[in-house]
Amino acid sequence: MSKVYVFDHPLIQHKTALLRMKETGTKDFRNLTEEIGMLMGYEATRNLPLKQVEIETPMEKTTVNMLDGEDIAIVPILRAGLGMVDGLLALIPNAKVGHVGLYRDPETHEPVEYYCKMPNDIEKRQIFVVDPMLATGGSAVAAIDFIKQRGGKNIIFMCMIAAPEGIEALQKAHPDVDIFIAAKDRGLNENAYILPGLGDAGDRLFGTK
């Protein structure tokens, strides 16, 4: 079974609290989402493999630790996942970026793929799938299905707010995918919105209704 990491870092908790506030406007919401993405990425990349490399400082030669390849892909789930990408790219500027676009069929309520573009060598990369919210888990499960169908193997899912229902659904469907979240909330309402949540992340990021 996959592991679930709930961040207790004070800065992540503080910025997530600001993100939830209904008076937080689009500009601040966007900035906070980027900052939280970067802070979460700092922790989520803790186990990236290192190799020893010999370099020369202005004083002498020495052996240092560097990343053992930078084969990393960031895959936002459109559209709200875009808000977390720049924060991660600030940490890992050489990462490649894929995209997964989904919509919910109004009759079946099942996620339908309308766009999926991955780096050509996705099977070699550590993949960070990002979406601010994990509600029912349907979009996350489907997005990871599509990535695996295209050869993706080493996958981590990152979100800011998660409901227990979504965590359970994602763990059941993809027990090999660890989940990193900033806050675990109470549950879902009758419209599948997270409570207390923060509303619609996409609308708040892009100023739409």
C-alpha cells in the first residue's frame, strides 16, 4: 500500500491557511499555490538518488554529492494543476513537463481524457503528478492510469488539500503511488466539494466562475 505524507512544516501550514480564506484574491491565490508547490517539492524530492562526483573548488579537488541524473517529469492535471508547476520548476529547472487534461462525463460522471502529452522518455523518469485538490480521487486515478498506459512507472502524487475519500480511492487504484498532501480535510459534501476545503481551485487560480 502506498504511503501518505501529510506535511507539518509551519510555512506550508501557514500558506495553506491563507489559501483557504475566501477573501484571498486571484493574484495572492496564484502566488500561494506556487509557493506551496515549491515547499512541498522540497520535501517530496528528499529521496532522489545521489551520486558522488569529483569537482574542483577554488582551493582543491574534492568529492561531492550531486543528483544521479535529473530524469524528472512534472505532470499537472489540467487546469488547476498548472498552478503548482512553476514552484516545482524553481527547484528542478531541468525537469520536463507533461500535461493531462480531463473532463467529467455529465451522464456517467466518469473522467474522460481530452489531452495527454508526455515526454518521450517518460518511462525513465521520476514523475510528480500535481493537482491542488484530491476530492473523490477520480481525476487523479484516471490521470495516473493514462500516464501508466504511456509507460510511466515511478509516480508520486502531490496535492494541497485532500479528502479521506480521495486518498482511499487513489490508494486502492494505485497502491504503488505515494501521496504527498499539505492538509487532510474532513470529507466531501453532496456536490463532491472538499470540506472545509478552499472552493474551486481552478476558478480561484484563474479568476473564472
